[in-house]
Amino acid sequence: MMHGHEDHCDVLVVGGGAAGLVAARVAADALGSRGVVVLVERMTRPGAKLLLSGGGKCNVTHDASPDRLLEKGFGRTRERRFLRTACYAYTADDLRAFLAGYGVQTVVRADGKVFPASAMADDVLDALMSGVRHAGARVVTGTRVLELFDTGEGYLAGCGAVCFRTRKVILATGGISYGHTGSTGDGLDMARSLGHSIVSPGAALAPLFLKPLPGRSLAGKVLRGVVLHVTCGGKTVKAFGDILFTHKGVSGPAVLSLSRDVAELYGQGKDADVSIDLFPRLEHAGLEARLLDYTVAHGARQLSRFLGEESPLPAALVPFVCRRVELDGALRLAELQRSDRRRLVACLKRFLVGKVVSVPLAAGEVSSGGIPLQEIDPGTMASRISPGLYCCGELLDYAGEIGGFNLQAAFSTGWLAGTSAAASCQQDA
Ligand SMILES: Cc1cc2nc3c(=O)[nH]c(=O)nc-3n(C[C@H](O)[C@H](O)[C@H](O)COP(=O)(O)OP(=O)(O)OC[C@H]3O[C@@H](n4cnc5c(N)ncnc54)[C@H](O)[C@@H]3O)c2cc1C
């Protein structure tokens, strides 16, 4: 039941993150004086998650054509297909041109990641906010939309003391992670109340918490260019990249990239073993041959020196490997028996780190799950269930890789939702 002051608008955007800020700007731009656009944000300032992104430097997008961006950033065909129209409608170049228009130059790193030249997420947020203001949308902060009703002629959005009567609603409330930024999944409850089915949220781009813990002395140490394997219920998923040891387990690009698959496998209630191939470019036989060659050349050197020089192991991990294969690091390579060598090679190719105890949803840079893609028209971001409702950003059931893909998806779907909601208002008129 709604009470309190009633306010009116044509398009109500719920959530002032990357998607909502773009949606509000383009809807207000398109409607001009013909309609009122209001953006409601529950936090005192919009864009809290954007400010955290890229460690505060904001990896705002990826320098690639829309097709290439989708191919690199979204592993699942269904998600790539869904996002295609949006990513063509509002491209990485469009975003960069918009930012440049507000004085925010961007730079492309060798790996394709795009950052503001100032390396400050604040600059990106300021540009987005200026865009919203110039377009004439009203921003209401510190106001949480608690419920949404379809009135038949539009929607009523209840925010406690105030409610908004609106013709169109754009839901842009984000995923469910880093709850202190305001993204706690409210939009999913509202979408459910309007008839949408919700895919259970899961962790993505999240660390893995392990048992036993890899060891306190390892926290903060990085392994570069290795392959992470996670085996669960007879199925193995793997990812190449860097791994960071943490106080609770492992993180880093390879772990984050694999976490969504791990969460899905592990969620089936089975044990998940985490191991690392420290020499992914060599097969067992190749690695053994390399060890033998090294031994022929430097037989008097100690095992620990070989591991320190020839493997990606940080010094702190060398004793762990030696202990695992029950060999003294001070042993001279020439003294290694054939069986020792075999054991060592097997360990280096599959260094068991521990078992997964959690893939924490709250610590994921993004969450998977949300509003099912088949319930949204990919050409407009309009709900197929509740006419007049548009959905964009991370509350949709997609999750991209690290590299600027998630923000670009939020900007692109936000752009399409804002444009379509405004066009639909004009058609009604
Ligand atoms: C630590 C971290 C680092 C990241 N780094 C990057 C990166 O470098 N590059 C990249 O591409 N992606 C990155 N991401 C992911 C990216 O930030 C998100 O995918 C993106 O911000 C999602 O945008 P969104 O607009 O859909 O949702 P959000 O940014 O989560 O915005 C949703 C907004 O809705 C508001 N809201 C929620 N419920 C209500 C309600 N009931 N009423 C009113 N307002 C509401 C919230 O307060 C929030 O402001 C990172 C994420 C994290 C957590």
C-alpha cells in the first residue's frame, strides 16, 4: 500500500550505477521538454561501484569492435547473442567519445583495457553525472525504491515517504555483490513481483576460499602464467593466467575468470579440488627432459635453486613444493633419483592447493544470475512480461570477464533501455 507524497514522471530510472546513469541521460536527451525523467538512487551519491572499479582507476571499457569485445568478454554464446544489439548500438568508441566530450581522455593499455588517462574513476563518474544533468534528468539520491506496481497505465514506485507515478520504468539496480555500494538485489525482488522469474544469483569474478589454507607466508604472493585446475564431481574446469594467494585462499585473474564455473559446479554440493599446473607450456615428458638437461648442465646445484630459477614459483612457495614431494631443497640435482624426478614433475604439473570451501558471492566483482535473458527483448531491453518495464545492467543474467566488459555491457544496455523507453513514451503520446 502506497502513501505519502506522490510525484509524477514519464520515465523513472531505478538505480544510479553505470547502466542507470546512461539510461537516464539518453532518455532525457530524447524526450527533451516532452517528458520528465527521474533517476532514483538509494545511496547519498550515485556510482559507488563504478568508483571501486579497476581498483579506483576504472577500467571503463575494452578497445575492440563490438563482435570482438563480445567474443573476448563473454564466454557464453547465449549472453553474447543477447548483448549484441546493445553493444552495436552503443560501442566502446561511443563511450570514449562521450567521455572525451566531457574532457575525460582515455588510454588503451597493451592488453586492450581502456582507462581514463587520469586513472581516476571519479572523472568517469563526474562525466556521467554531468551528462545526466545537461540532458535535464532529475536525480533523487538517498531514496530507495521499495516496491513497484503495475497500474495498467504505468507504474507506481513506492519509496516510503514518497512515491512516483510514471509511464515507464527502467530497472538498473545492479547485481548482488559488494552490498555496501547499494547493489543488494532489490531490482530482482521488484522484477519478481511483476511476474519475472529470477535465475538464482551466483558468484562470478570472485576469489576462492580454500581449506586447508595455502599457508600464511604465501598470502600476497603471485604465480604468473600458470594454469588453474578445479576438479569437481569428475569434471575439470581450467583457466590460464596469474594467481594470487590470499589469507583465505586464492584470487587473481585466473581464479576470478574461473569462479563462475566453479560456483556452478561446487553449488551441486560436491568436493572441488584446486590444483595448479606450474609449467603449463610443457607436458610431463617435456618438463622431465628440461629437469634432466638442467641437471646435466648444473648437477651440483640445489633443487631449490632449480625451482627458484626455472619455475614461476615465488621463493616462499619453494619449500612447500619440496615438502610435498618429500625432498630436501638443499639436495643436489645430480643426487635426485629417477623416482624423485618423476614425483617432482607430477607435483609441478599438478600442485594441489586445497579444497574449495566457498566461492563468496558478496566478494565477486560481478554476480551471475538475475532476470533471465529470454524474458527481455534484446533489441530494446523491454520486459517481455511487464509492458512499460525496461531492464539493464548487471541485474540481467549475464556476467563478463575482467577487462572493462562488464561496464561496457552496463553502458550499452543502459543506452538501449533509455532510448527505447523514451521512444515508447513518444509513441504513446
Ligand atoms: C571491486 C569491483 C571492481 C570492478 N572493476 C571493474 C572494472 O574495472 N571494469 C568493469 O568493466 N567492471 C568492473 N566491475 C563491475 C562493474 O562495476 C559492474 O558490473 C557495473 O558497475 C554494473 O553496473 P550497474 O549499473 O548494472 O549496477 P551498479 O553499478 O551496481 O549500480 C546499481 C545502482 O542501483 C542502486 N540501487 C539498488 N537498489 C536500489 C533501490 N531499491 N532503489 C534505488 N537505487 C537502488 C545502487 O545503490 C547502485 O548505485 C567491478 C566491480 C567491483 C565490485
